[in-house]
Amino acid sequence: MTDVAIREPSSLRNKLLSVWENRWTTRLMPFVILLLIAFAFSLATGGRFLASRNLTIILNQALVVATVATGGTFIFATGNVNLAMGATTVLCETVSAMAFLAILDAGGSVELGLVVMFVISVTLAVFIMGFSAILSTKLNVRVLYVTIVMMTLLAAIQQALLGGSTLTIPSKITRMLANNNVHYIIFGVFFAFAVVIFHFTKIGRTLRFIGTNEICAHQTGKFKKDYLLLAFVIGGLGMGLGAMVAIIRSGSVSITTLSSLNMDTMLAIVLGGMSVFGGSKSFVYAGVIGAVTVTALQNGMVMVGVDSNLIQGVRGLLFLLLVAAAQKRPHGLPAPEG
Amino acid sequence: MGTVMDLRKEGFHMKKIFALLLSMAMILAVLPLTSLAQEKYIIGVAFQNVTSDTEIQKDYYTNELAPALGMEFIFSEAIKDTETLVTFIENCYAKGAVGIINYYTAGRGRGAEAADQYEMFFITQASKLDDATLDLEYNLGNCGASVDGMARAYTAAMESVLADGENHSVLMCTTAAVGQVAASHYYSTQAMLETMQNKYNLTYSKSIDEIINTDSPGEVDTGNPNIKIFLVPGTDNDKTLATISTPLQSGDYDIFVAVSGYANYTSAIAEVERAKNMDIKVVATASIEKQTLTGFTTLDPLGNPILNAVILNPLNVANAFCAAAIYNALNGGAEALKDADGNAAQLFVNPWPCPDAETYANIAKLDTEHDTYVINADDLQRLMVTSNPDANHDSYAEYLMELADIDAIIARKIK
């Protein structure tokens, strides 16, 4: 009787719960949150928040994090956390900018410089990420630890290369690239590539399978080391391209450039609705939605006049609450699904 | 068991709803903060660092300049890279800002372009113009520390700490001197290296320009084994702190000089003084604030003052000129502020040398309230084109020269 009495009222809740945990609810929740934020700030600013020019500003501000995070979702999908995404991106930005300026100094053409800059950035990022994956699988060290070491090492290399100086790409060049929408093209092409690979090929399915249950994946012939390398290489591609987008946007590199990129990228991925444990509920657009959400929050808070001292605090608290709302905590100890 | 699971799920469900409701409540809670004071000019202030100085400056902007100029100021968080500066400018534009006062010198070129793109007037607190953006319509130029004034002040400060005739070795934090990212830092370092060279007949193995422009921290070859000089470039205070610890702990350096603030390094210096039983003299740039007085009056483990000499940066003087310049530009006076060639202007603020606590005690009475502000709302009339139609580049430069005389200011402001 007691059992029935307790079960009876919970049946409605169970139905609600099943809706809540429906895969479409999980997928749509980040969009709903973004829309609610947009709606709230639009009300507060008399519609100026949704003005097309402001939306362009938000998109531009989100682009670097969105590009890096799109690559990062491949790594997160396997249930691994990469802490070297920011350091890799900034080192690629530094080395490629140095190469570009060296070519200009030597009398080379801008076109040659741009091609070399692009190739160096992407190649170096892919190499660093590939090397990290190999280190992890060959030495059997957890990805988290390898990337902590890489983050420190890459930051030290950047410090040695730059010291206290600032590299500046001539503004007429960055303006020319921006006017030709090169940053949008880079992001658009990479995002389309990532969507296809992640959602419509065996590679994406396997990466999510590994994140869901690594042992099961291994027993069905999906070897982690091969796919982890692949995930890191695609992640590296995103970082190399993110470095290019960053150069087009700001045109300068110093030791403090994009110092919070890694944290921003991880927050974007999580806010975008991806589980920190990766697996079947991983979506490649999570990084993009998350990056836009973070940027919209920052933009909106400035527009409504939140004090700069409070912005970080409000943002941190909102992240905490939104993550609490969006993430399913495992019933047992933190572990991959299954 | 099923009941327990139901309750657990129910709790889980409630947690999510509660978290979402809280998130929305927080967003809605900030809505009433919206300031719809459309009558005021909205100006963004992009700070490079957020320290105790910053709060003093925010008070001045908010309480003295805002009502006098009909402005509302939006303050940034600490801006550490160009990307963050551009983002701040864009967000200010979205709020309806019409001007930016920028402190992040390394990003002044890109910042000027971003502001120009959004038709916002832009002025930087720096000592060297960015040549590529001189002719931008909305770039008003710079108002920064006088490079000559800073060089003279650091020369005097170095001469005072070297005056005992003993051999001294110096650890110099040169901050943004490399490539003249901050020209005042470059010329201050140059002045100190020349002072050391003249005092001890040093023969540097490289030119002073090459020494200053070396990216990495390291010891300078002085040609005299008894005189050591160690240069630490870089704007990141935490990294600088980590870098100076090894040379400091060697006990070889008994003078510490920073071309910017010193507060971050006091603990590290005191630790070495205690461990090595030595006095390390400190020379740095400071502003009028409690911490500077504390520096002069607090004794180190050997009974000497923590701070031996400072070059005082008249923070609010530059702030007043920058805000007034934007005000004039918004009231049709943009062209009058340009230099003789019609380009963005470079205005210089002279520092106030302060060799001891006694001198500082007088200066510290300034900049605390309306009556003691070096430039208060009444003085501001001289800078505003609406009350003084003759306000232009030359009259600004002339006023700034007058403000170099700290004794005259004290006589006028402190009754």
C-alpha cells in the first residue's frame, strides 16, 4: 500500500523525467538555454542585443573558441580531457606569425607568407596533438597527464620564442583577410568537415563508442590507440585553424595572448551540452553552441551594465548552474557509461 | 528499491529544474541594472591591469569626471591581450559607447582600428604613437608618461641610490621596454643603464638598445665583475616574479628597480633580505595611494624602508586629459586636438620624482577628493571646448607642462 502510495504521484514525474532524459531534450537543451539568454538580454536592452550588428559581433568573438572547441569535441568524445588545447593554439599562432614576418622581412610576397603561415600552423598543431596521443598510448599514460605536461612544455617554448616582445601582423593584411571573410570560410569548412566525420562516418561512431565503453569497444576490435590518434589529429587541425582565425581577428601575438583559451574551450564544450565523460551523447556542434553562449553572456552583461568586477563572478555562477542543469551525474563513482 | 530509485530520480529531476530556474532568475535579476541614461556619452575604459590603483581611478572617473563631462564610464576587466581589447571595444559599441580610453599599449594599433570601424573616438595612455593608425579619423592619439620626464626621474633616482660610493649590482624589471611597446619603460631603462655606465665606467658588450631589446631575461655583460646588472623584460607580473627569484636569491643584487609597480615583488625581496641579511634598495614607479606610503614607512628586516625612491605617476592627470579629449571630439573639437600635421596627437604627462617619505607625505594629500584632485571639475573647464573654445593640442601641451611642477600644485591645492 505504502509502495503504491509513493509510486502513484511519481508516475507523472516519471513521464516528465522520461521527457527530460529523452535524447532530443538533451540535444535541444543548449539551444533552449541560448535562446532564453538571448530573449532575456533582448528584453533588457530594448532589442539592441538582437540587432544584426551585435549578432555579428558575438559571432566574431566566438569564432576562435568555436573552431578550437569543434576539434576538441573529437577528443572529449573519447572520454578524455585535453588541457593543452590553448597552449597548442597559441604556440602555432606564435610560430606561424614569426614565419610570416620572417618571409616579409626577407622580401617575400604576402601571398607566400600567408600560405606558409597557414601550412605551418596546421602542421605544427597536428604534429603536437599526434605526438601527445602517441605519448599517451605508447607510454600508457593517461591523456590528462600527458596534456598537462604538454601544456607546460608548450608554454615554456612560447616564452622562449617571444620573451617580452609582441609580434604584430600588419593590419592591412589582417583587414584584407577579414574583409574577404577568410575567418568565416576557415571555420565553415572545418565545421562541415567535422560534422560529416563525427556524425556520418565510422570514425565518429567509434570515437563515441570508445567514450561510452572503452573495454567493450576494444573487445569489438575498435582499438583505442588508433582512434585516439585520429581524434587528436582532428583536434589538432581545429587548433591550427583556430590559430589562423585568432591572427585574423587580433593580428598580434604576445606571451599573454589567449591565455584563457583552454578553459574557455572546455567550458564551451560542456555548456554546449556534451558530457565531460564523452560517449554517445557527444555532438560536434556542442563547442559552437557553447562558445556562442559564453560570448553572448559576456556581451549581454556589458550591455546591461553589469560591473566588470561582477562579470566574472556572475559568469562563473551561471556556468555552474547551467552545467548542473545540463549534466547527468553518474550514480556511482565518475566513470564512463556502461 | 523502486521507491528509492523514484526518489533519486525525482531529486535529480528537481535539481535540474532548480538549477535552470536559478540561472534564469540570475539573468532576469540583472535586467533592472540596465542603465538607460541615453543622454550621457558612454565611454569604455580598457584597463591593462586591475590593481588598487584602478579603484582610485574608477572613483575619479565616476565621481569627478562623469558628472562634469556628462559621461557614463564602462570599466573593463584586466586586458592582457589584443583579442580581449577588441572584444571589449565591440561590447562597448553594442552598449552604445562613443569613445574608448585605452591603457593596453601593445594593442593600441588594432584597438584604434576596431574603434574606428565602429566610429568610436579612441585615445591611449601610451608614450609612443602607432604610426600605422595616425591618420584614422577616430584615433585621437596618446596621452602618456613623458619619456624624457621618466628618463630624468629614473636617472635622479639611480644617482641617489648609488651616491654612497660603494659598488652596487642592479636587478631591473623592464616590463614593456622591448620594442618600445611602452616607450616610457624603454627610455627609463636606457637612462638607468647609462647612469650605471657613467658611474662605474662600464663597457657593455652590446649597445644599450640591443641590451634593452633582448627578449629573454639575463645578465648584462658589464665588463666589470664587481658590478652586475640583470634585466627581466615582460608584462606578466607572475612570470616576472618567478624569473627574478633566482638572481635575487643569489644575493648578488642589492638594488631592485622596476619601471612599473613594485608591490608584487616585496615579499620575494624581504625574504632574500632576511635570508642573506642584506638591504636591497627598491626604486619603482608608483601612484598616490596608501600602498606607497606603506612602502616608505614600513621597515624591512634590517630596519630600512621597503621603498627607497619612487617615480610618481600622476594617474588622474592623464585620465582627465583623455576624457576631455573625447568630450571635445564629440563636441566638434576633434580636429583642434590633432598635431600640426593633422595627425593623432601625442601628449606627455610629466612624472613627479619622490626621493623619500617626507616628500611623499605632502604629495599624498593630493587626489583624494574634489578639492584636492589635481584636475577637478573646475579645472576641467580649461580643457573643455564648450567652456574654452581655444582648447586645442597646444593648450593641452602647455597645461601638461604646468602640471610638472608638483610644488606649485601642492601650494594651490593643499590649504
